[in-house]
Amino acid sequence: MSSSPPIKTDFNTLLEALKAAGEPTRLRLLRLLAREELSVMELVSILDQSQPRVSRHLKLMTEAGLIERFPDGAWVFYRLASAPAIRPLLDAILNALDESYAEDLRQLEAVRLSRRKSAEGYFETIAPKWDEIRSHYVSESDVEQAILKALSGFAYDRVVDLGTGSGRMLELLARDTRTAIGIDLSQHMLNIARSKAFDAGIDGADFRHGDIYDTRLPASAADLVIIHQVLHFLADPGRAIAEAARLLKPGGRLLIVDFDHHTLEIMREQYQHRRLGMLDEDMAHWFDAAGLTPVNVTQLPPKADAGLTVKIWLVQKA
């Protein structure tokens, strides 16, 4: 089978991209964005440079096609460009970089740690009333009925719930599940999940402390993976989706429940949301990159004008 010919970049586009990359701070920015998408203020903190200076570098690289800018409410995030014509150049640049400015990566870890502690602190505070908070968006009973409908006719003996929270999803699906694992970073949430599972008489669920980016669970072992109201808290949703895909058997399915994209900045200010819902184009990109094929999408609009729309994405591993 012959491979596809490489996509060529026109001379001027390539020249502008090379010019844009040819500066120390911009190379540092590219290396950071190769790790994950980051906000302007996170990059300012890592590089210890002024916001106007960092923004100028980002603007130049965006115009040259090296990186992509996407506003999300009052925040602006950046990531490496995904265009096939420019990725080989970016990969070559990144592969050629040595260990100079290793402090940048240490500062990135500090930003990640701070972000993680903030999220954990939030979840520990609200853990006892987590289900009540969730119910304020769209009727939880409506969401759960839609989940069961989306999964009807599909057998799922082995289930993994990433970011299990109070364990409600495993409780909901317990009747049709032989073994289930719930993963969460918050021990408080896990303790609540264990207590609720015991009260519900569920003995096939195993709740574990762990990182949904790197679960350390065996590959190709799950029939169904669930990510329920988690992606909007994450810095790198695509990485979580890729880990979910790794866990799935061929033909296995991933079910994601999250908010449609919105503009309610209060969700960041009061509820630690990193993203204001999920964009359809982002989800399609992450699914494609993880080798997942869409099965269906369910949309549940709020009953009140000020509420948030919930979406359910169901995708399948080839």
C-alpha cells in the first residue's frame, strides 16, 4: 500500500513560518505549547515576561500559522497549529531543540500543580453536595434517561468511569455491568462514591485514586468508558479522550457528557471550570486523533433561558 505524498507548503508561507520561529522566546513558547494548550497568563507566569511582550510573540506566530489562538470567554488559549502542511515543520523544530531553558518545563509543572491543587480544593469543598450542584444545570433525571437511551442495545460488561466523582454513573449502569472501575483525583469524592455504592448494594465497583490522563489500566480491556462532566475542568481534554480510547476494546464505546459551548464566565469564577463548555470542532478533532468514530450526539437544552445545554457524545473505537 503506497503512502500519501507529503503535503507541500508554498514558499512564502514556509519563509514566514521560519522567520516567526527564529527567536528564543518563540522557540520556548512552541516547546511549551507542544506539551498542552495554555492561556496567555499561564505563559506569562512560566516565562516571567510581561503580558504585552508575550502577546506580541504569540500574535506573530499565530499570523505565521505556527500556532492557533482561540478565545474562550474572557480567557484566550493557544495551541500548536494542526494544519497538515505546517506540522512537519513544527515537529522538526521541536525535535531539534536541546535542553536549554529547562526551567520553563519546571515552571510548567508548577502551573499544573497549582491548577491541580485548586481543582482538588474545590472538589473537596463541594464533594458532599456534588450531585445537588450538577442538578442545577439540566434535570439530572433527563440526562440519565438520555444516557440510558444512547447505550440501549449495546452490551457493556466492563466499564471505566474517568473522573467518577460521586460514582453516580457506575450506580446508574450497575445492573448491566459485570465489573466497573471509577477513577478520580479527589479522595473525598472517592469516599463518597464508595459509601453510595455500598448503600446501593453495588459490589462490582472498584473506586481508585488516579489520573485520568494516565490511568495505568490495561489497554483494550473496557467495553465502555465514561467521561461525565469532566472535560470542561481539564487543560488537555484531547489527552483524556486519547487515554479513554486506549482503554477501549475494538468496537468499544466512549460516552461523554458535558456542556455545549457557552459564555457564562461565572462558571470559571465560582466553579473552577477551565473551559466554557465544549466546541463541536474541538470534539471532532480529538475523536479523529484518537481513532474514534461518532455514533450519535444528543443535545439537551435547559428549561430556563439562563441555563446550560448538555450534550452527550457517543463514539466508537474501530
